[in-house]
Amino acid sequence: MTEWIIVAVVGVVLLFSAKKLPDMARGLGQSMRIFKAETRGMKEDDAKARATDEPTPKPVEASAPVVEKPRETVPDEARKAE
């Protein structure tokens, strides 16, 4: 296993040359810092959103609607007769 790691490191050095490796490492480090900062910001935004959300109230059980019987209307003529 260690032989393969040594071969890979030598291959990378030969492929990219020694002058470009520090620039590549610096760019990779900056990219990782930016990525970590963005993920941290997203986690903080989620935490703030959860903290400000009010818990949803429990639904109130609806009772059956009360239906009133319509009153019998007495014509005006019948009232006069009484």
C-alpha cells in the first residue's frame, strides 16, 4: 500500500512540476475555506429559521354545527283573527 502512495506522489510531482504545486495547494486551501464558510452560514441560517418558527397550534376539533328549525310563520291574517 505504501508503495502505491509513493508512486502516486512522484507521479503528481512529475505531472504538475514542482513550481505549480504550491499554487495548486494554495488554491485548494482557499476553496476549502470558502466551502466551509458557506456551509457554516447555511447551518446558522437554518438554526435561525427554526428558532423563529412558532409551533403550529393543534387543530381544534369542530363540533357538529347547530341547525335551528325554521319557525313556522303565521300569516298576518291569522294573527288578526286570533
